[in-house]
Amino acid sequence: MEGSLTSIINLIFGPQHPALHEPELFRFKVEGEIVVKAEPRIGYVHRGIEKLFEKNAYIKGIYLSERICGICNVAHTVCYCQAVENVMNIEPPPRAKYLRAVVHELNRIHSHLLLLGVAAEELGFDTLFMLIWRDRELVMDLIELITGNRVMSAFNTIGGVRRDVNAETIEKVLKVLPKLEERVKYYRKVFEEDPTIRKRTVDVGILPRRDAIRYCVVGPMARGSAVDVDIRRDIPYAAYDEIPFNVIVRDECDVWARLMVRVDEVLESINIVRYALEHLPSGQIRLPLKRSAPPGEAISRVEAPRGELLYHLVSKGGITPYRLKVRTPTLANLLAASKLFEGHTIADIPAILVSIDPCFACTDRVTLVDVKSGKSTKVSLRELARRGRE
Amino acid sequence: MKLIPRLLKEVVRNVTKKPATLQYPIEKREIPEGFRGRMKWSAERCIGCGLCGMDCPTGAIELMPLNVSSGGRPQYRRIPIFHYYRCIFCYQCVEVCPTKAILPTTEYDLSTYDKSKVVRKPSKEELSIIANKFMKRSGGK
Amino acid sequence: MNHVLLLILQSLIFPGFIFVFFLALFVEWFERKLTGRMENRMGPTYTGPHGILQPFADFIKLLQKETIDVVSMVPQVIDLLIVLALSIYIFCALFIPYTGNAVLSFRGDIILVPLLLGLASSFLYFAGLLTKNALTVIGALRLLLQVIALDIPMISLIALPAIFTGSLTIEKVSHIMPYCLIKQPLLIPVWLIALLLLAITEQAEIERNPFSMPHAETEIVAGYLTEFSGARLALVNLARDAQLAVTSSFVASIFIGGLLTSNVLTAKVINVVILLLETFLVIFVATEIKCITARLRIDIALDFFWKYIIPSCIGLLLLAIVVKVII
């Protein structure tokens, strides 16, 4: 607190804060209840993972990439395996591609439901949070049934997937899906109609389409701002070129739209899983393991639950990558999000923050991030000085 | 926009419903068959090739050299010691083992106050079983 | 002399300190368990049967813990304010006719009690404001805005039973209350609307969802309570539980009432049971509302209060007077 009550208060969110589930720091300048400036300071969970990739064999890299982000671990392994497969010049068999899509979508459902629960909690709606997470157990059990673990699936491998599903498993999964669908449809109605949720999210944190394109936001955040992008459709990977699905786009551009995009995507994902399991091609699930790669370079893009995920792999031969660059969706979204806070009240901070589905463990990995945030700090300091003079 | 929240009905119903919580140490949930739990290692099948230790992404498998020659120049095999506290249960070792000496189980309740309980060291008998395999082979020649 | 001794005993034991202490802890358990069940969880489970001793255990534990000194010019005043707030809640309990007869009772206490409740809230607000922390300041400001917006609807709603029954004494109102509605059925719709408005207003009074902004966890950590720890936090928690207990009892006694007038011991015991059941009914409704709503933003909430609740409360008051005059 500086000076009298009407002056600007420095409100510091994090590194430990109930609204943040990972250590990250946001410095807000608030005037009364209004945020005038938001500065993210990222880098608290930097783990040097990209360097570690260079030290580890390709086969170990799968499990490392899984740990960049636990929640969207399947997206990371799919992306990593695709990059390695590209460099190695191999193509996984069709059944593996379908199974990848299935687990990828189950992972998306689990990630989106997690976020919707967290969104409810951040809005102070604990009951909805508890109920959504209770029903999220349904999909967690399915992931456990198919991959062998609730979260860390360890399902993909170079040249295919590691486990097959039998008819019994498929039947079990198909039996649970309608139950899940019914619950998600119920929550869709809740998010659509509930007066307090609407009061808190509609017309909050508006990111117009023009700005969304300018800031290069990705994933549900872009789709909530009427930007029609989805890597699954635009550059199909795995089995997405054969599976019919809709890309959910909303044009309200606010927090509510971003949440609704995710609810609808869950429903869409349930359909994808159902279609993929019903049209599962027979055959092998993986190619024989290859340990070394020829020199080469590959870029792999995947639609992770939070948006576009990009892996750039450079190989100079041998069993370890020469360089692996990861760009996670939160990094793309965070810069746009810190603009959204301005002009809103303190109460809107958690709502806006949750609408980008931040995953800081993903973000804090690259040196580039630190450079960028350093830059933005400088800019804001100058701006602050100017503000002080005025 | 409706004025009465839709959740009202469900919340009232929940009051008389049994909670969804399982009180974990008292009641346990059913684990599906393919769950990746603590893996078993069997000395009968192990040939000490050391592939598991080489592929382990977290270094949870320590490789212990074991002299299997019955005299003359020493000949080493690599026997795994499992440090479960470092294990991420990716089952790469189960997958890579050429003789299926590492077997999956669904045991997941591994927390303990005693670190030695989460380290699986081969016993003397197990080591001699492995050593015997090679001694027989070299003796047969 | 005997009278004074009785008063001291009463203020220390029965509707006073000891009673409010245990009622507050029980109310906290009730609310936590009920919230848990409504969210399909267990709620407190391990301490005592169904976790009934959990709030007590929390209280003892907090008392043992280190009380971290707050950064403030006047730390003693903070302690004083917290103790004062707690004692005001206990003082209010003396006005509530748990046995059918209140310990203290005079004409006009129906107006005094909400005033005291508001005063105790503002003591907590000052205690929060005196700790130097951005979060507590924001929380305290929100609490202040809320208390200001609350006073008019609360007083005008509380005036309704007084108008219905023609009495300004809590004790008397609680005796006459449901019977006067039966005698004058025209008042029943007014009473029902009043209950609806009361449910919303009470939610703000006890700072529960959707009006939990003063200590919104995901926004400002614990609001005005952020800096409190150890024994200080134990007392603040107790004060807030006592607030919930006393406010609910007060509301139950004047809006539902139905207490027996007889001076026999059994009638007194029945009165205690009736009033406590009514109190828990009020808490049940409050918890239900808490469980089906998200937290509002302070500006939306104030907007809602000044635009809708306050005019309709005053309108209802006028309507009640008109109806009463017609009758």
C-alpha cells in the first residue's frame, strides 16, 4: 500500500496464491478495485527440460516430454513422437494413429473438465467445481483403463502406441461415454444459464478478433474470439483426417465464450472417441523400435487442449536429438492475456486468468520467455514512469 | 438466463445422497487390470543384460555388476536394483526386457516411512541363481 | 443482589459466553458438513462422531499456534477490536429469547440487535484495515461497502415483524409471530416476499456466497482476515461463527418465532429446541444459497443491492403498513 487509499496499490498475485495453481507471479497495479496495469513475471518453474532432451536418448525423451505438462501429457508425447518419426522417416500403422486420437481426445476431455472445474472455483462456485471434478473421474477411469494410469498415460511411443485395446475395453469405454456426455450436457446448461456465472463472465476480458490475430493466440482462446483455427483440421495428424468433427468457434470474445468453447469441445471430443473406437482399423499397433535417427530436422504441430503445441527437432545423427525446441500454447496466450486485465476489477483477475487455461509448467522452459518478459517489464516501467509524471 | 440456478435440484438431492468420496486407506477402489503399478523382478528369468537400466528415463534402475565367471578372467553381467522412489512407472523396462523378467503388477500403495522398503535389491540367492545360469553354460562348453 | 448474580451467571453461561461458544462451533460444524454433503463430499469426518469436534479441534490448534505480529501502528487496537466484536455477538445473544424469555429485553431491542451486529462487523473491518497489507485493505473496503449497502434493507426487513405484531421487543415478537399471520392472512404474501428478500440480505450479512467478496479466496487470499494468525485468527473465526449463529437465531426468532409463553421448565426446554431447530433451518437455507451460486463482483453486488433489494425492501415496508392499516 502506498500513500492514501485512492492511490495505486501494488497487488501481487503469486508466486503463491489461491488463484494460481502453479508458482507464477503477476504484479497488478490497482486503483481501488480497477486494475490499471498487469505484469506477468514468468520463470518460476524453469526446469531446463530442453537441455535435458539433448542429453537423453530418443526413447527416454518420450517420458520427458510427458512431464513438460502433466495435464496435456498425451499432446506432448504425440507431438514429440511425430517429430521423431518424421526425422526417422517412419510412419506409424493406422491402428496406432486411431488409438493416438482416442487417447488424445480423452486427455482433452479430462483437461477441459479440469479447467471448467477450476474456472468454477475461481469464480467462487465451489459446488460446481466439486461436481465437475467428481464427474471428471469418469474420464480419468477410462484413461486408466486404456493406458494404465490416470494421468501420465505413457501411451505413445516412437512408431506407434504401446498398448492395444481389445473388444472388451472398447465396450467398456463406449458404455461410459453416454454417461459422461449426459453430465457434460448438464454442465453446459449450467454454464449457459446460471445467473451468477453469467454475471461474472459475460463481457469480461474481451479479446476482439483483430487483437486475437495480432497477438497470435491459439487454441480455445482464439476460437472464443472467432478465429477459426484448429490444427486437427488445418494440418491433420494422427487419424484426424479420417474422423469427422466440428471446430467450435464462438464470436462473443469474452471469458464466457472461452469457457463455452471448451464445454462444446468436450462434447465434440466424446464424439471423436466414439467414432474412432467404432471405426478402429485392425492391424499392428507399432513398428519395431528404432533407436537412432539420421541427420535431419522436423517440425511437429499438435492441437493440445490449450492450443497449438509445436516441437522443432534437429538431429545430427545418433541416438540423442541435437536440439529440441518446444513452444507451448500458454506462452502464446499469456502475452495477450496480460493485456486483458487492464480496466477490469480485481474480482475479474481470476476469471480472466482461468479463461486462458494457464499452464506455467509448460511455459517456463525456454530462455526466449525470459527475454520477452524482461522486455515487457522494461516497457511497463517506462510506461509507469510516464504515468507517474502525468 | 434463468433466475433460479439449475444446480438447486442437484444440490438438494446431494444432501441425502452418499458422498462420492472414497475414504482411501479404509476403502480402496478397484484397479483395472492393466494398471501400471510396482513391477516385479524375477531372478529366474533375468539374464543380466542391463537393457532395463539403460532405458530407464529416471535412473530408477541401478545396474549392479555381477561376476558370473567360475574362475579365470572375470565376466560381468548387470543386475538391476529397483529404486521405486525414483520410478515414474512408465514401464519402459517391462517393455524392453528381452526375457520378460520384469513383470507388471497393479500394486500402487507404495508410500512408506522406510526408504529401504521401496528399494528392491536382489538377494544373495537370487544373485547365485543368475550366476549359476552362466556358470552352467560355460561349464557345459 | 440475587438478580445481579443471576445476570452474571446468565451472561457467562446460558445464553451468554459458554452457550454462544459451543453453539458457534456446532454451527460451524453444521455448515461445513452440510456444504460437504451438498457438494457430494464427506465434510469433517475424523474428529469425534461425524467430525463434530473438528471446529473445536481447529480452535484449540489455532490457539497453540504462533501469532505472527501484524505490521501495524496499533497492534493492541486490533486485538481489542476482535475481542470487542466477539463480545458484541455474545451480548446480542442475551437479547435472543432462547428459553422464551430473553435475559435483556426492552422496547426497541429489535432495532438495537441488527445495529450491534453491524457494529461488530465494522469492528472486524477496522481490525482488517489496521493491518498494513494490500489484500486486507481491499477486503476491508469491500466489507465496508457491503455493510453500508446492507443496513437499509436489513432494518426495513426487520421492521416487518415489528409491524405485523405491533411490538418492538424481540421476546414479544417471537411469541406472537406465526399466530398473528394466521389471524391476518392478508399479511402472509408480504411475509413470504420478506422471507425471500431476507434470504438474500442475510447472505450478505454473514458474508457467504454470492456475497463473499470481503474474503474472496481466489481474488484477495482471505481479504481482511489475511494477516491474522494463531490465537488472533482463532478468535476471529470464533467471532465469525458466533456472527452466523447469532444472526441466524435472531432472524429465526423474529421471522418464524412461535415460542411458548409459559414459564414452566418443560416449556422453556421446548422453546430452546424450537429456536435452535429454526436457527438450523435458517442456516440450511443460507448454505443452500451459498452452494448454488458463484461469487459476485462487488460492483455487481452493490448495483443489485441499491437498484433492486433496497427499493423492494422499502416498498415492502410501505405495503406492510398499508395492509396493516386496512386490517
